[in-house]
Amino acid sequence: PNEIQQQPPPNKKRKKVAETLGVTSVEEQICNPIVEILGGISTQNNVSSSLPASSQGDAALPSSSNVQYGMCKFHASGREDMDVRMLIRPNSNTIGRPFCVQLIDAKQALQSQEQLNEIIDRINHTASSSNNTADDDDDNDDSENSTKLKSELWHGQNPYGVGVCPEKLGLAPATAYSNLQSDTESKVKHYGCHCWSERILPKGDEESSNEKMMMITAKLFPELKLPLTIQQRTPLRVVHRRANLVRERQILQLEAWRVDDHHFRLEMSTQAGTYIKEFVHGDLLRTQPSIASIMGCKANLLLLDCEGIELTDSPKSQT
């Protein structure tokens, strides 16, 4: 036979964590609409036009190294733990997580602005937002505040919270992926942390309070000087798969807000590559100094959000 009957190899490394938790992944929310709008991805063999000659002198059958299967692959700049959300602080100049999507052998070419607009609307769930009837307006009035809050935290109205910036999504050159990786260590990341303290927290000043929290930075960290340089040995939770090294990182900004006697919110800006969870609880003294060591008591991180990224030169696409 002159044709190869070969199926694409199964992706055995793909994890089913999202299905286990009953949620969807960012990759699914972004790639699936793109594939649908472009009519799908080819599952046929794409054989290279330049094939090595066979030892018998005839044209050789293409080997597996000469076969490329169609795909829609999602590449993001950096990574977080799976329980960390990617948000953007209201009234912030920071961006979301830069990404690019690699399309190989799509059934239709992505080349028009109309296609891009349709992809953005499909991902952000904004295609029907302008078609709401008058009857729907009454129902939407009750959720106006929550909708406004959502729009400040992420793009669009995707119920899973996945959205892309309409002004930034566009066609990119093949070098976009390498640019994403080169920017990994050069960015500044902003975090919001909900933390617990073993010790009762001090009261803040009424002048620095908002409706729910009082700023306690000066009272909680009276001798703190920023930027703060910390030494982090590879955390115990990942040391089985990463080199056991000591890495120097910087905490650029740090503010603390009192929630109640034992809970507080930390807002911080850090150098990329900082282990935030370990910076809070100290990781059995593997991170020095830590929030726990500065406070002189046990502290732990309960919830963590990445609330913005700063890049010197931002790639064209961002989540």
C-alpha cells in the first residue's frame, strides 16, 4: 500500500483534573471556539513534500518523523498552581497572562478581523450581550453590581471566568511562542492573598480603612523595608521534581489589610519565580524571611489570586 493508515497518538499525559473538579480548563475555553469557527482541525496525515529516498531507489513511504498531525495548541507565559485564579485588579494598568495559540492544518485559514471578532465573542460570551430584550433588562438589574464587578476582574461574561482582551487578540508570527518563554523571568507579578494568623491581629487606623478591611501594614511589619530580598530553597512540595537549590527573589511591594482577628489580606508585587505560598508560611524555614517569621507566629495562605502581570514588552495576546 502507498498510504499510511496511522492514527494520531493519544495524549497520555493530558490530565483530567478539570473533569474531576467539574470545571473546564482555560485551554478548552479558548481553543475549542477557535477550532469550531475554523471548521475543525484535519486528522489526516500531512506528509512533508521532501521525503528521503528509500534504499531500494523508489520514493520512500513517509516515516513517523515526516508526518505532522493537525492541532490547536495553547501556550501560556509562566504558570500557577491549579487553584490560583488569574484576575486583574480594578483600575489597574497590569495585564492578564500572555498566551498564544498554535494552529496546524486547520480546515479554514484564520485571516480576517471578522473571524477574530467572532472568536473573541465566543470565548468571552459577549456575542449575545447586545441582543438582550427589554424583558431581560429587569432580570439583569438585580445582577448589575455583580456583572460590573465581574467585568472589572476579567474580560467578558464567560461563566467560567475565562476571557481574552479584545484589543490585544490578533494574528501573531511563529516567534510568539519563543517570546513568551523569554519573558518568563523578566516580569513582575501582583498577588492577592487571603491569609491566616495564629496570633490576634492588631487593629488598623480608621483613616486607612475601607468598608470591610483596615490597613495594618505598619503595625504588622513595623521594620519592613522594601524591596525585600528573600532566599527560597526549592519547596518541599516540588523538591521531588526540581533541583534542590536556593533562589534569591525580591518582594517589591507589600500591604496588609485586616479582615478579622485571625484573617488578613496581603497584596504584594514580586519578582517572577517567587513561591508565594512558601513566602507566607515559611516552608519549615526553607524560605527566609517569610511572613510567618516576620510576624513571629504561625501564618498560612488560604486563597491565592494572581491579580496582574507587568511585562517590559507585552506580547500581543493576553488572558
